[in-house]
Amino acid sequence: MIKPTIFSNIPVILTVIFLNSVSLFGQKILIEIDDIYPEDIRMEGFVLNSDQKIDIDAVGFYYRNGGNRVLLGNSWILDADSREVVWDLSEANSRRRNRGLLEFSDDLSLPKGVYEVYYASFPSRSFSDINIDDLGEFLGSFFKGWFKGNRDYYKEEMWDLFRDFKIVIKGDGESLSRDDVYELQEKQKNDAFIWISGNKKNLYKSVGFIANQSVEIEVYSIGEFTRDQNHDYGWIQDAISRELVWELSYRKSEEAGGAKKNRMRKSTIRLPKGKYSVVYSADDSHLPRRWNSQPPYDPEFWGIMVNLKNPKDRKKVEFFDSEKFINERTVVNLTKVRNSEVVSYGFKLKKDMDLNIYCVGEGVSREMVDHGWIIDASDRGRVWEMKYRDTKHAGGAEKNRVIDDVVRFKKGEYIAYYVTDGSHSYRMWNSSPPSDQQAWGLRLISLDSKFDSDDVEEYVEEEDENILASVVNVGNNDMVSARFKLKERKRVRIYAIGEGSRGEMYDYGWIEDLHSGRTIWEMSYRITEHAGGAKKNRMFDGTILLEPGEYEVRYETDGSHSFNDWNASQPYDPFNWGITVRVVE
């Protein structure tokens, strides 16, 4: 049963800890865990200074009938060095006692070393087709209490039963108290190259390191998953390319013991020279010492640990501030967005550039309601948008969605937008928040290996010399206008968004020749197309040729459905509810 170790952080020689123990035929009691409470996890340890066989006696409750299985308590032994399970209660011989209790007995051959012993009194079940009434009075009480949600009833009914649970281990060694075991575990964590504990609610933590040469690393991570959702998990990614080099996922993991949602992964991988980020994210439930179901076999190592395969490689690596690194390369930061907000930022790229687009939002019924997009400022064309089909689960509620993508942008001017509806946003969650709460919104990060902040600057649309007239953000019952002159014949682009249905426009724009008073262009329904959101949102995006002269751009709205006062879903580009005219270069 004992597997090769992958971590070797515990000293071979330990200070001998003398505890009161009872000798029996050359053996003594190393472990005696009893008087156990419901939903409790107890931990002690022992040291064996020589290879030997130990004796194990335990009491628990284990029911199996066909496909039905009920376990009210479980006990196991871990090798403290390798973190591998060397014994589990379900493997021991048992005989039935009273009230459904089982007495377990076993002997186990172990090499010298340090071991941790656990007893967890969290119920679990596995069954195919079960009828509570067929289980009798005792098991019926159990299911009605725990699995029907009445946990107080369940605890009261089962209290005396749990108090009989215990494990006793006899051998020739020394005992370790819970505090002794904690101390050894802390030493392992402190000696690790990187350790991120997952013991905090709504955690998102990143540690950056640089591999100045190729190195081999060992990764050990435990987390929480269902088939469709990530709850607590870790990963390693290239800090420059954002490429995922290792992850703890449902498909790339195995059962970690206890509840089926506990998953773990141990790997040894080689990393080429480069910059890397180690990240761990946790939601707001099922954490160390706050378990809501059976804990994993290695509960105190819930998180992610990275060690160097060869300790001599420590001189090949160094740490860096990953958050500072990202901030220095951030081109757009529209994050921490609250309810009912529309935010934007214009930026100018002085050269072609690869940008990482990291966007977290809300998607319902395969449609995005909190989302971002980017337009080319010169022609208002969308160059990127957050579509549900391109997203993946962002942790927490299923509607939390994320895109972590890389897009190459040509030299030019762009505007990034992010919009939220009236619920579920940063610090205003109506269900479980995403793993990276502060990232709710849109962030663009340069991936240029020779990034220079001078290659990026803010773009302010109002200062664009190519814009002849702009009347946008128009509200209800309004009539607004702007004038412009042309000294020579020019082709201009008209970009207008308004409201129309059944062949008529209610919010719309037009252009008049001031010399003749003639309307030379008008936003009629037949020349528009859907502008996203409600069907009545209409858009015109096209060009016309204008002669030299003076012109007036006008825009009129009715008494409903306009900028920041929508009575139906807003258009994809709500900021430009109105009309803009610009010279085509």
C-alpha cells in the first residue's frame, strides 16, 4: 500500500516525545482517539523508530446493502512524509456490535517513520435506489436528520452513537499530540518552495517565480470540484503568454478521500526557462476546519504546494511580485464593476501588440448580461466581445463566467466597454461570487516581451480630430444638435443608434445642409440593422459623400427607452445612443 514519497521535508531524527502510555506485550498504546462528536475531525500521530507491525482496533458505523452504503465515521493513517494513505478503516476486518456499530481490528506492517492518524465523524452515503422507510427505525432517523436537512435532529439522535466511535493503535514507538503533528506539518509547508493554503473563504492568491534555467518541480494540490463546476482549485501558468502549464481540474485529478467532491493531483513536471504564476482560488464553503461534508484524507494540505525536485535547483529560481508585474503591463483596467454600470476606456497602440483579455462576468441562459467588448474607434467595428460560448466557469455560481484569451491588436485607437445589469456584481452578489471577485469586469494586459509603457496611451474620443460631430448619451424627450464645416469634398462615416419598430423610428438622427435647409441623410428604419439587446434597438453604420459646406447633425428621442433609462434590454453599444459623424481616412 505504501507508495514512493514525493516530498521529503520531515527530518529522520525527531525529538522523542514521552506521553503516558500503557505497555502490553512489548507494545504500548500510541494512539487513543475517542469521545468523538458529530461533524468532528480528530488528529494525532506517532513515530516508529524501526520497521514493525502495529495493531489497530476501532469502532465505527458502516452499513452496506447492495448498492446502498452509509458511513457515519471514518479513520485513516497517513505517511507524514509522502502524504500518502497507508491504511483506511474500510479495509479492516469487522464484526457487528450493537445499534449498527461495527468493531474493526487489523494489523499493519509499517516502515520506520512518522504517521498521522485521523478520525472524521462526518456522514457520507452512496446508494442506488433507496427507500428510507425500508431502513428501519435507526437508519430512518439518520436519513431524515442529515439528508433531509434537519441537522439538529440528526445530532441529537446520533450523539450517543458517535461517542462510542474510537480508534486505538498499539506499537513500539512514541505518540505525537495534535499540536506536535501541526508543528511538523507547518515545517513541511514552510520548507516548501511555494505553499498557498486554501483555508480562507473567497480566496484568490498568486505567487510568481522566475526559472532562470529549466527546472523540474513537484506539485501537490487538493480542492473541491463537481463535474461541471470548480470551487477550490489551483493552477500554474506562464506569466508572459498566460498559457496554462498545470492545473487541478476535475478531469485531471483523482478522488482525495472523504466526500466525492474532494479531488487531488500530484505531478512532476519540467518547466523551461521563464516567468510563472502559481495560483489558488477557493469559494466560501467546505474549507479546512469548516467542512460541510466529509473532509479529504489530507485536510491540512488543502491548497497547492510546489517543491523543486532537486533542492540544488533553488539557485536557479527567484521570486517576483506577480501583481506588480501585471499592473505594470495593464493597458485597460475596468474591474470591480458594480450593478447597473456602463464603463469604458479608450486606448491607443503605437504598434501591433498581443494583449491578454481577462474578462469576468455573468451569463444566464447562455447569454451574457454582465460583459465586455472592444471596438475599433475609427470605424466603430467590434474587434472582440465576450460571448457565452467562449467562456468557462469562473468559480462560485454557475452563471459566473470568465474569458482568459490572447488577441493580437493592430496599431490604432480602440475603446473598451463593460456593462452590468441590476444584480450580481462586485460586492453586490446575489449568489456565490466568482473565484477572482476583484476581476469582475475587463482587463487588458500586454504580453509583449519588450513591453514599453510609452507604446500605449489613453485615447479620448472627444479629442479625435477626425470626428466632425458627435451627439451621444441622449436621454428621453430630447432634441440635440451639433454643427460642422467641410472645406472640401469628403467621405464621412455615420454611426447612429436609436429606437425603432414596425418600420418606424422613435429615437433617430439626421443631417441637414444649413445653406439649403435640405435633409441630406436620415436614419430610417429600412437602412438600419439590429443593434443588440431588445429588437427595437437599431443601428446605422455606413458612409456617404458630402460636398464642401456647413452641416447640422440632429438627434431626437421620445419619452421612453434611451440612454441610462432603458425599458427593455439595452443595445450592445449604449454609450453611443445618438449619432456620430467622422471623416473616413
